[in-house]
Amino acid sequence: MNSQATDSSPTTTLWRPIGPEELALVEAADWRAWPPRLPEQPIFYPVLNEDYAIRIARDWNVPASGVGYVTRFEVDAAFLARYPVQQAGGRTILELWVPAEELDEFNRHIVGRIEVVHEFRPQP
């Protein structure tokens, strides 16, 4: 995990690959919170490395919705300690599994703003 000190509290950098609908909801929240999960989405899955987020945005979000974005954001590291790192495949496919009912509290521990760091569209 990448940690750095911000406001004297260590933070962890997380990434989340998203499509245009979720991006619009994040923007509507002033880039400071993730939207509530839908009933069929019981878990919020931020990922722990940029390469994994890029693969999901490019290979899954683009075919599913025409565009994929990779977002980056910082979360209070002490708060994140409650979520064990989940290995979802290979050794670099690492996620946190945040239950949907804990997302409001998770959002309160975001430090700064959520930012878009990559955008992918279909190749011509």
C-alpha cells in the first residue's frame, strides 16, 4: 500500500475504476464521496494498485458503457485497517471489500477529493 502523511494522519492511496454513471454521481458529490450501492451491489470495491484499476476500466468499463475512468483518492489509513486486503486473483489483484452499509462512514474518511487519473474509450 502507498501511504503518505496528510494533515499529520497517514493516508492510503486507493483507486476505483468506474463508468460514466458513477462518475456523474461522484461529481455531483463534489468529488468527495462515493454514491450509495445499488441493491445488487452489496460491496464497494476500491483497489490497491493503479495497474489493476486500469485493466478493469479499459477491459470491462469501456465495453460495458463506452468509456472507463480510473479514479484515485486518499483514505485515512487507520480507518482502512478494519478492512483486510482481499486477493481477487493474481498477486497484484488486490481489493478492499467495504460492505454497502458502511459506505457513508468510509466516505467520511476520504481525505481530499476523488480525482480522475485515466480515461479510456474504444479504440478506432
